[in-house]
Amino acid sequence: MPLNPDLESFLELVQLGDSQPMHLQTPAAARASYDAATPMIDRPGAESVATQDLSLSGPGGRQIGARLYSPPATDALPCLLFFHGGGFCIGGLDSHDALCRDLAERTPCKVLAVDYRLAPEHKFPGAFDDAREAWNWLRGHAADHGIDSRRLAVGGDSAGGTLAAALCIALRQSGEQQPALQVLIYPCTSSQQNSQSHQRHGSGYLLEAATLQWMFANYLNHQDERNDWRFAPLAASDVSGLAPAHIVLAEYDPLLDEGVAYAAKLRDAGVATTLKIYPGMVHDFARLGNIVDDAETLRDDLARILSGVFAGAAFLVGETADD
């Protein structure tokens, strides 16, 4: 379908703006711009959700920042371990606060958002290592924070979706228990950005091809790391035995084709997988609550799926492209 008209107007304003393209900015300036835009593009999340900023202990005494979102409850709740997007270079707890609040309130569940280390100060595989350690921490400290350790899911958007997918692969390789669900919101999965959707939507649809390469250049130490499944889950030789996956994609996103390819790879390996492509949407639409109604629709959809999985309902496998 055509690009959503509200998004089209928004993108025109972005093009007319006087801000420097992200790939021409320093990482510090790009982070500041990204964070400053958040209250303009997204509305505040559910106010009923309490938050607690935490410091998760990692190897060698390293501390990983995190924020725990807790809706009102008297019993232990399930938990979504969430990794924010931003190409491994930008974003953080505040940029995705509304999304996490709404998922916590609507599911209901606790959400543990991870403030993993960013590039270029911390190169690959720093973000992945923090994601792995956050999972270990959650498993070990769930009861201390009113979390039911038997009902855990992982998820994230964009690069955060990459981290969630890679975490599931790592757990399978080490013989550990899988999460109840992996929620991958327009994840980066491919080692190369040469698909037809990258060619169609690499300019003018919010996520620019030049920005994507700037992010990856900041994160990776050298080009050979592009073929590492911790960066590109499509490169994994075996994805069997992974947690059921719900993959969210946007029709006008450069990452569309690689998301479809990863869904196919999971299905071919016998992983229960649903795929939903939101028509007329662009990358990062989950955070565009002040721009498009589909941001609300997505949050409702994810909450419904998480709620069902946490309640023990059978995970329904199928293509849900545009309904």
C-alpha cells in the first residue's frame, strides 16, 4: 500500500529540516539529536508503571545499566528482557521509555530494558556481551524483583532485535534454556545491505543507507566481523531449537527483506515463527506514537502476543503480513 500519509508529511519535514545527516555527525552529537527528538515523535508511556534504575553486575565487576518497569501487581510477573535500537551507537533507556512502559502495562509484565555499551567507545562484541550478561543476571535475580523466572521473553527493535536474536542462538549453542518467546522488531540480520528493499528504501524513509553504514563502521572492528552471527544472525549455520519468534517488519524499511529472510530461515529450521509486516510503515515506527496510529496498534499487538505466551497459550504459527 502507499506510504502512510502522516508518515509522508513527517518525512517531508525531516527532509526540510536543517539538522545535519546523522552519518556526518559525531556519535555524541547523533545521540543528543536522537534523544532530543524522542519527546517530539513519541508520547509518554503508561504512567501507572513504576520504574527502577538498576546496575547489573557483569564479569570482572563491570556494571551494566538497566531499567525495570513494573505494572501494579501483587504476584510475581513474567518479564520481557528488552534491547533498544540505534545501530549499536545511539539510543538508550529514555529513547524507548514509552514503548517499554506501554508493553509492561498492556501485557501486563515486567520489562527489563538494558542500557548496553555503545560504539565506537565499545566495539563489537561489546553490546552482545552485555545482552548475554543481562540475561544471566535476570535468570539469577528474578525472584528478588518479583519476576517469575519460568516466564521470560527477549525482544528488541532494530539493533536491539539483532541482540535478542543472537542471544537465543548463543543460549542454544551453550545448551541453556530458551526464552518463552523472541520478539524481533525490524531487526538487522544480514551481513550485507544489498537486498532489493535496501535499494528501494535506502534514502528518504527515515533510516538512510549512509547512516546504517556509519553505525556499522563505528561498531565493527573490521569487515570480517560482518559474517559473525552475533552481528548478523542470518550468518548462523544452525538456528534450530530456538525460542518461538514473532517478527515485526515495516513495508518501507530497508531492513524488510533481511527480516523476511530471517523468518524463513527460522521456519526452515523448525522454529515456530510468525511474521507481521505493517503496511505503509517505515523503520522505527514503534517509537512514532505522536506521528502514526500504527505505533499504538503495534504495542497492542505485541502485548496481546506476549500475554498469550506468558499465559501458556499455544504459539500460533503463520504469516500475518498485513492484517
